Amino acid sequence: MKRILAWLAAINAIALIVLVFVYPHLMISPGPLVKAHAELATDCFACHRPWRGASAALCIDCHKPADIGLRTTLGVALPARPLKASFHQKLIEQDCMACHSDHLGPKLTQRSRKPFSHALLVADVQKACGTCHRPPDDRLHRKVNDDCSACHQQEAWKPATFDHERSFVLDRDHDVACDTCHVRNDYATYTCYGCHEHTLANVRAEHEEEGIRDFADCVECHRDPGVEPGKGSARGGNRSRGGGDRPERD
């Protein structure tokens, strides 16, 4: 009986090995190919090197980095897009598998692509988010120039790392362009000396009249323009990230 079971096991093993070589796309494939590469379903070596897996060099044989996003693999020009057509020309290395997986995988865990790592981009492109991403069209973002890293991380758009209301409430009278307070769109600093009575001389005179000598960081006391200092904004508890422009002192 044991001998019969041993023979059956050996026959099954041999059959499996033969099937792997005869029908590799059925036996070892992680899932069907994406639609664009469906014609390669039975030609594993179009993308894989024996015993070494998928090869970026084989991808580049068909998908020339200089043409990706601009032309098809047959050289036909693609329609122009409102954003930059392609960033593949700005990668520090051509590692296709770092982002792409052409096998769809099992339906329960199916993913069309891997998460993109911005670390693959050259440094100047990493900071130019607007070349690939369309800016949000809302009240706040319409006033912000292309400095996404001031509030967002490259790993994920949300959650944002900065809530303006925690540092200063943008009420109806302060719904202005960002560079009104953040000169030259430098969000690490701010100034209130540029509107109505907020001149250095007026602020100094008014505060010294009240016996206040330290008035360099306005939002330390004036976080909410609609609340009088001492009635809702505790001194020292609402300091802005990065601090403010420091007025000169006598």
C-alpha cells in the first residue's frame, strides 16, 4: 500500500512539473494580465527572464521611457493632457516593477498597480506637485501657490499636517491671498503689518499704552479676530508654527 502511495505521489509530482513547463501561464501565473497586455498571456518570457523574474529591460524594449505618456508603443502621438504628459523621463532609475504589476492577481486581492514612491523622482520634480497633480479647487487651495509640502506629505494627501484655524482664524475680514500675510509665499513666517492700522508704529503705541512690551508674535494673543484678547484667546497658548516677523525694539 505504501509503495502504491509513493508511486502515485511521484506520478503527481512529475505531472505537475510537466504542466509548469507546458502551461506556465496557468500553473504559476499570479493572475490574468491587464487588458493592454492580454496578447502576451501565453508568452511569459516577453516580460520575464528565466529564474530571475520580470525584467525592466524587457519592458523598455517596448515602452521607451522618452515616449511614455507621449506616444504609443507604435509611435502614435497621444492626445495632449492638461497636466504634464509624463514623469517617466524624470525617474532616477528605470525600475518598472517598483510601481507596475501587470498581473491582476486573485479577484479578492486584485490591484491594478502598486503604490507610487515619489523617491523615484529626481529632486526638482518631487517639489513640483502641480506637474502631475491637479490642485484642489476650494477656497483655501485657490490662494496657495505650488508649495504642497507646507501641509501635505508625499506618502499620502491626507491627513494634512497643518490646520490654519488652530493658528489663526480666517474670518470674513481675513479671507485674503496667502502672500498678504506670508510674504513671498513663505509659510514658515507671517506678518500682520500690511493692512489697515497694522503698522509697526501704531501697534507699538497701542500696546505700550496698555503696558504690553512683548508684541512680536501677534497670534499669541490674537488667534481669533472676532474675540478680544483675554476673553477667549489665552496668551501663550496659540503660537503660530514658525513664529512671526519680529518688529524692531528700542
